[in-house]
Amino acid sequence: MRGRGLSLLELVVVVAVLGVLLGVGFVALQAYRQNLVVREAALQVATELVGIRQQARRFSRDHAFVAAPGGPTYRVGPVGALVERSLPAGVVFQRVPGNGSVTFYAPYGRVSAVNSTYELRGPGGRVLQVNIVGSTGKVVVRAP
């Protein structure tokens, strides 16, 4: 007659199944976190671009955004008084438009680099693009 508990074989099978599920879950979690870091950086850049366009219109003063390819930092603010800021850890500018500078001109917020793209690369090679569309400077984040 068999007891009411688990046999050693049943326990080993349960532990093995749990190990496989945890392994798959860990890999998926890492990929999800890498995607979040790149998305956060792209939204940060998009927010900065929208913000300086609004400031150019509001204060009637030209504002610029400057970044270099391969770098994790950028400069933003009124022309002549740019402030340096950093992207989240592990994210760099992979590609920048022209010389890396975009200027929003007062008083209407027109942009110097029409239809330009900043491309960001993060951990795991994930890439997102921040596009400046049209002369009015509409900002769109998308995957390449």
C-alpha cells in the first residue's frame, strides 16, 4: 500500500518543471527590462524636443537640441545657454541628423532639420527612432 505523500521521483519532476519555467521567465523579464530602458530614453528625447519647441514659441527665443552619435549625453535649451543631460544607463545615440543639432526657431517653433531622425540603441541591441516630422516639428517615436 502506498502512502499519502509525494514520492521522490514526483518531487524531482516538480522541481525540474519549476526550474524550466523560472529560466524562461527570467529571460523574458530581462528582454522586457531592456525594452523599457530604450523606450524610456526615446520618450525622454521626444519630451525634450516637444518641450523646446513650446519654449521657442512661448518665449520667442530659439531653442536647440544637440547630440553626438555614440554618446549617451545631449545638450538642450535656449541657443547659447544649452544644458547637458544624460540618457538612461546603457543607451546611446546610434544615429543623429546632420551635425546632430536641431533648432526650433521663434516665434512659430519651426524646425531647422525637417524630417530628421535620432536613433537610440540600448542594451540588447534594441533600437528606437525619434522622428521630427514636417516643418512644424511634430515628434514621433517608433521602431525602425
